[in-house]
Amino acid sequence: MTGSRPEAALDPPDVLVRRAARGDVAAFARIVRLHHEDMTRVAFVITGDMDAAAEATNAAWPVARDGLRNNPRFPEVSARGCARSRPPRRPS
């Protein structure tokens, strides 16, 4: 991945996915920071073992990164899913 944008921390999830798919390292790092803990919890529920859960989660990130890079439809589908799961904005 090339490039980096410190503002990636401020982007909504669908924008982060699109930026990460284009190789934005900061955007992918933000995705990891946002979801690593939850992924580890889910893996723990599945495996029942914290070491196995941590190993599975760590192994999943390169697969996700490669999926973003190599599958032309993956960013589009993921970004749509992120947009749907985002809580509605409250009026200002």
C-alpha cells in the first residue's frame, strides 16, 4: 500500500474502505484500530481460546488487506455495508 493521509481518522467507514482499497495505509490502519478488538472477541467466542483468537484475528488482517487490493468489487460491497450499518445522523 502506498500513501498516507492523517485525516483518515476522521473519515466515515465507507470512505475508509474506499481509501484503503486504493492503498491508503492510514485508512487501513484506522480500520484495524476500529475493529481489531471486536474481531478478537468474535474469534474467542468461536475458538474458546484467547491465544487462538488473537492468532486468527492477526491472520485475518492481511487477508482483508489483500481482498481490498485484489478484488475490484470488494471495496464497493464493503463500503455499501459500512454505509448501511452506520448509525443515523442526529440533526444538528
